[in-house]
Amino acid sequence: MNVDSRWSPSEKKVARRAFDAALEAALGKTMTEFKKKAGDVATPSDMWDIEDYLRQQRRTIDQMFDYRYSQLIVVFATLIREGYLDESQLAGLSEDKREEMRRFLAWHARE
Amino acid sequence: MNVDSRWSPSEKKVARRAFDAALEAALGKTMTEFKKKAGDVATPSDMWDIEDYLRQQRRTIDQMFDYRYSQLIVVFATLIREGYLDESQLAGLSEDKREEMRRFLAWHARE
């Protein structure tokens, strides 16, 4: 069976909603950080640092938010670990998927 | 005679002071603009626009502020045109240099 078909229509709905909420949280957090940093800029060098900060943030967010069903378990686990998602927002996903996510999180927590 | 030797020690002093003052003015203006733009950021897309804006500004300033004696006449004329330098700050340069600058400015004003 292909990866996509492991996800039922109702699971896809849950996944999409959780993904979008986490993306909004990540962007919101970055905007808050950015505003703080921009407000603190006192020298040209501080200002150029913001360019580097934004480039880095954009790259990190682009890499983290990968909506492919083949990646989604690891993506959600990462978003939980980063604080952008709460496990409760994934209620509705099959138990085997949530278990896989927990194993990933437990494995990372050991590091 | 090489280009460098066209500039007397006292002219080099005047040039360096004017150049540094103009650079400070350009960076100050960019910082003010940046702070305004950053304060106005309301969406993630606005925020990523700031990255582009800063990259562009950094490149423009790097290109404009070229302290080579072979370039300095055109550089100063450009800085006057952009409002970062007043001709009076170049008092002490030889009349032929100031004349060359004025010709450059007049030529550009015609465009």
C-alpha cells in the first residue's frame, strides 16, 4: 500500500488543521522575536544581523513544514518538540500513527 | 603620474572625513527606514520583505562607498546627488577635482 493511502480522509483533515495551526504559531513566534530584535537595533551591524536572522528563520520554517504524508509523522513529532503543536491537536489520527510519533519523541528526548 | 598621487595628503584627509560622514548619513537613513518598516510589519510576508530590503540596502551601500582614489570623484558626485554629502564638505579639494565633480553632476541632472 502506498504511503498516502495510510491516511484516511478524516485523518487528512485533522492533519491539515494541526499543520496550519502549527505554522501560524511558528510564524507568530518568529514575528514577535523579529519585532523585539528590530526594536533593539542600535548599530548598522545589529541591523545587518537581522538580515541573517530572517534568512535563517525562513530556511528553518521551510524545512520544518513539509506537508508530505511520507514525512508527516516526523514533522508532527518535531513540531510538538519545538512547542508549535500539542499532541491533543492530533486527536483523530490512528493509534499506530500516534504511537510512532511518541516513539520518535521518546527517542529524541534521550539524546 | 598615477591616480593616487593626484591626491595630496591634505586632500586625502578631507576626502576621508567626507566619505566617513556620508557613510554615517547613509547608514543612519537606512536604520531609520528599517525601523519604520519593521514597526509596520503586520504579516509574515511583510517580515520576509524586510530580508529582501536589507539585502538590497547592504548591496547598494557596499557598491556606493568605494574608497579608491581612482573612483572617488564619481563616488563623491553620487553621494552629493543622493543627499548623503554636501559639496561644502569637500572644501579643500583642488579646483580641478571639484570641477570634474560638477561636470558629472550636471551631466546626470540632464538625464
